[in-house]
Amino acid sequence: MSIALACAMLVTACGGREPLQPAQGEGMPVAPAMAQSQPTTDDLLEPTTQQRPERVDELLRRSQEREDDPFDLPPPG
């Protein structure tokens, strides 16, 4: 049991604490078109709303009749 705990502590202790930098000899990615400034590494790591949309939990409070959908057609055949 203590060996597993020691291994777990070793694995959690190996995380990097330095800010991310481009690889040696490489530069930052090209700035997006129409961007005001070059994004930093923190900006590039932050997910956008398109990558992580907010969840909408709108509950149905009461039953409602569905309106007729003019595009709900039977399959051709």
C-alpha cells in the first residue's frame, strides 16, 4: 500500500511549473488575420466558446402544444 502511495506522489510531483515556451528554434504561431496583437501562450491555451460551449439547462416548465412544422415532410418514395 505504501509503495502505491509513493508512486502516486512521484507522478504528481513531476508536473511542470514553468510557463510554456516555443520549442528551441521555433517561433510563436502567426497572428490570426485582423488580430489586434500576437496571442500569448496563455491566450492560445484558453478554450474559446466554440471549443467549450456553455451549457443551457432550460427546464420545460409546462407542457406546450407543438406548432405544425411546414418542413416536416414524409420521406420520398
